[in-house]
Amino acid sequence: MPKSFLIPAIFLCVIANNALCQAEVDVDGVVESTEWAGAQVIDTFALTYPYKLTKPKLNTVVKILSLPDGLAIAFICEQPIEVARNNPSRPRDATPNSDTVSAVIDFDGSSSRAYEFTVGAGGAQVDSILSGENSFNKDWDGVWQSAVAQNDAGWTAELLIPWSTVPMAKSKSENRSIRLSFDRAVWALGEYYSYPGISAAQSRYLSDFAELAIASYEQSSLSVVPYLSTRYDLIGRSTESRAGADVSWRPSSNFGLTATVKPDFGQVESDQLVVNFDAIEVAFSDKRPFFTENQSFFDVRDRNQNQLIYTRRVGAQNELDGAAKLTASTNGFEYGAFAATEADASGRDFFALRALVPGEAVSVGYLLTKFDSPVDADALVQGVDLKLRVGERQAFDSLVIMSERELGRETSTDFGATASWSYTEPAWDFKGGVTHYGKNLNFNDFGYLARANFNNISTATSWRPQKARADGGAVSYNLVVDANFNDQGLRLSDQVFAYRQFDPVGGGFHQSQFLWNRAGNDDLISRGNGPLKRSARVQWREVYRSPQLGKWRHGISLQNLEEGLGGRAWNVNVSESYQATNALSLELSASFRRSSDWLVWRGQDLIAGNESLFARYRRTLFSTNLNANWIPTPKHELRLKLQSLIINAADARAVRLGANGSPYQTDEVIAPLQVRNFGVQLRYRYEFAPLRELYVVYARGGIDQDREALRDSVELFQDSFDLRDSDQFLLKIRWGL
């Protein structure tokens, strides 16, 4: 090219910052000036943990480039040799336990939802979806790139987030207005630096993100990811093969369609062991790719974290034939649909419609869910959610729910509503809320409702003194007050929860907790057979977590609480983390509880007249968890997860529930209750490329409940390792086309 043409071309490229003239960013962790020429720069971070909002000890610089391939972000972290660097390899979405950098981005700038992209100094990736103000859901796994590099002055990280990774509204101009927050954790100092100076621990977080204008681009994508798995049952000596596929099509940033055929129900993941004798169901997360992709749009929750759509319901009873999901937006209006159907004659159908008018100050949404079953009840649920942001300090959130459920010829309808108001200052937060759930409110067929027939008024206050302490640490005081009663006006147990947290220089924390429950009624424990009167109860708890001490980190919790009808219990939790090498980490935790009065409802088969039977046991509970991770290279991961839990309950005293709700003791004989639960999973994962993975998994586990033989707790614990209700070997491959 003649020089007469070359010089004007270079001049126009620099002035206009034309994307076609920009060099592509090579995501290798090395922040080269030529690659990042023309980037927007942010370097005004503040110390937010401990929460002081002072200038950090170490400098952090962030560079942002909007490119045709995606949003590129570079972190330049000052960290001289005298400040130890912690850069272990960790599995995806595991707590990094290392120096980290994070970008949390609201691509629409509407304060409705944002996406977290965190990178550890050892290369570990963590991503999640932020909704509400400060609720992070780590089930989502996006497709994005990152790399880190070390140097004498510190370390650097580069991220590239393709525009097709997240749904976003079309921009009406050449620029897109996004909102964001950047964070950095310095493990050796126990400090967090943030831009702007906000913390997810505050009642307002997402609404206070900083605004940034970037060049707008469109990107389309199509991915087809079939899988094939073969499971060999070591007990039945049988082999079962499964095949299915996940499809994702995004022709533009504001339209997405995902579908799944015969999805894998998470055979390569394992849930935490739970033995639940309470009346409230335990909720679990979902790791199936289809149910995490773009699911945040349908994730409507109330202030108590009840969900109108709980995806673990889908495919839990029967194998899932298929499901599809659509999300789109136009002219400031977002909408979507969800449908799934289970196999066999008893298979159930799930359907949902969602509409949302998002906005930074006002956001209004509507969700309809429909559940059809040939053997269970049919259900229709509707919800309207409203979010208001008033100025820089106040936020108001509400959700109104209507449910209609048909079982045979009977139809039950009811409604519920929750609302909360928060006010945030640098030194303190206040949040107040109200809840009403009608007696017949029910959205558990497709959603998750911990309990209906409930009314609550609550306040939560947090105070962080701004005066500098001589030891350099930070302290906060927190108070939560709840008043509870059901829809018939029956007074439930009110509570006052107070805790103080101290965050010393260098990391770790110490928390002191106090909980007082007022005398009241428990209307759930008898499973609908009358309320049980409970006396006032007091408990306290001390929690300590050490800073990183070389390769070790320690934790201990000591709790004294009142259980049952007046007996006390001690609970001890200990944890140890050991970073043997950057590639190998070990985590071991154990929990021990000794109760003199564990109250358990004994079931409908033991009802005499209208008087429920309960057992007051002397109980020992012991659980252990071992997690080991070896990541020799970024593409290879070997994980061991071992869990054991035993309950040894004996010396039962029989209690009947009188007509007035007062318990009285009887001389009935109740057998011991001894439970063993065990699970182990050894998983190897190899990543050929994004969306192309091989899994080799061995898993064994089981649960046993014995009400006849009486054994000591040590014997129960030893015998738990012999449980073998399931014993299988799994080979699975996902191969994106």
C-alpha cells in the first residue's frame, strides 16, 4: 500500500476506534498494549472487605474493549513479592480460595439481572447469574474464555465474553449502555477491592452498579451438543445406554431458542447427603445444561426464596422425553416460553409463559405456569412481580401469586404476596418485609413452596461502624426480628436473631450469634394433625474461620441450642482445607450433634383418635465430608467426593398431642431410630474443547434405617461405608458439533 494511503488509514483507525481496525485480543493472560489500545480504563477501586471504602493497598487496573467477538476485559493486579500469591487450580464453580478477579455485568443496564465472571489466579473459572439485588445462582455455566499470567509486579487476567453467551436486548444505536461491578480478592491480606465501592452483602447491590457505554455488536450462534452415556450396574450386572442432545440457537442477541431431547439427569454430579425428618422439603440445585441456560429469565422468587419454577421437579418422576425454551425481547419488552414433557403414560407436562418490562427504576413482570398430570392434580399458577428503585438508597420488591389446583372434582384456589423495602447507607442497611400465604396456596407441582398458611412481618438491620479500629479490622452488628402467625390467626414462634461479625486484617472472620424464639405453636410438625405448643427457646453459636496459614485453613463452629420440648443440644462443626500443591487440594469437614430431646413425628400409622404420636429421642448425629481435587492441567480434572451421615436415636419417650395442642407423655414403647447414609463419587473429566467433554465416573451409595437392632454410634459410622444400594460405573461423552 502506498504511504499516501497508509497514513490516512492509520489516522482514521485511531480517531474512530473502528472495530475492523482493532487487533483481536489473544486471550493468553498477557495484557499487551497493542492489543488493548483504545480500551476504556478503570482504576478507582475501594476497599469493601473489610467495608471501609478507603483506597486499597494494592493498585488494580481494568481495561474494557467491545469487539465483534465479544466483550474483552483485562485485569492488571499489582502484587509485589512480599504479598504472597495464592494461585491453586480449582474445579469450575468451586470456591476459588485464591486471589481472584471478577466482572459482574448487567448487559441490558436494566438492573434486572447480571452475570458473574470470576477468574482465580490459578485459572479457575466461576460464573453465576445475579438476580434480585444480591442473589447469586451458580448453576449456570456460560461459554467464555479466560487466561492468567504471572509477572514480577503482580499478575494479569484476560477475559473474552462472546455476545452470544447471554441474552440481551437489541441496542437502538451504535453504543450499548451496560452496568457493571468489578471485584478483586487478595487472599494473603484477606481484602476485597471493588469498583464502584459496593458490596453484595448490602441490601442494594445490583441497582448500584456503575454505568458504562460500549460499542454495540450482534452475534449469532448455533450449538448442537449430543451426548452418549453407558452405565454399568455392578450390583445387577447390567448395562444401560442413553443418548440425547442439547440444542441452542441464537440468531441474534435478543432471540434465543434452546431444546433438549432425553437430557441427562445429572449422573456426573452428586447432591449433598440429606436425611430429612422435618415437614419442610429440602431444595436442591440443578446442573443439567438445558435447565441452567437462560433460566434466570424464568427464575421468579419471593423474598423467602420460594420459586414459582423449580426445575428439579421436571423429569424427577419419569424420564424426560424433551423440553424447549424460548426467550426474546423487542422494544423494551421481554418474553419467553418453557415446555417439557415426561415419558410413559404417567408422564407429566410442564408449561410456562413469562413477560417482563425491565427498567432501572421500575420493572414489572408476569409468569404463568401450567402443570398437567394423568395421575396427580392439575395446577395453574400466576405471578406478578414488581421492582422499584427510588433514588440511590431505596428499593421496593413485591410478588403476588395466585394458584388454582384441580384434584378429581375438587378445585382449590388461593393467593399469596410478599413485599420488601430496603434503605442503604454506607454505614448501615435496613430492610423490612411482609409475607402472606393463603392456607390453600400451592405451587409445589412445578415450583417450590416451603410452606403455605403463613404470615410474617420482619425487619433486618445491619450497622458497620466507620470509625477506624486500632487493630485495622472491621466489625458489623446485625439484628433480624420476625413475627409469625398462620392464616387462622394462630401465633407461631416469633424470633429475634442477632449476630456480630469481626473481620480482622489478614483474612478470616469471627461471628457470635444469638437466637431467641418466643413461645408459640408449631403447626407443621404433625403434618396437618393439629398444632403443637412450644415453649420459648434460646440458642447461641460461635463461628471462627482462620485466614490462610501457609497451606492450611481452619474452621470451627460451636453451638448450644434447645430442641424438642425443652432439652438442650450441643453442635460442633470443624473443617480443614489443605492446599498440598497448586494442583491438589483437600477439604475435610465433620459435624457432631448430641441432643437430649430430639422430637420426631411418628407417622399416620400411629395415630390414636385425633392425637398424634411423637418420640422424644436422645440423639447422636455425626456427618463427614471429604472433597479432593487434582487438576494437573486445565483440561484434566480428577475429583473425589465422599460423604457419610449417621443418626443414632434411642431412649425414646412417647408423647401424644392433646386436643388443645399441649403435649403429654405416655408409657408407650417406641423403638430406636438408627439411620446410616453414605455416598462416594470418583469423577474424571477431560475437556477436548468447549462443549466437548469426557466423563468417567464411579459412584456408590445407600441409605439404611433400622428400628430394631441397637448399636453404638461408632459401629453405625463404620457400617455406613458398607452400604451399597447403588454401585455403578458411568462413561459419558458430550461432543458439541
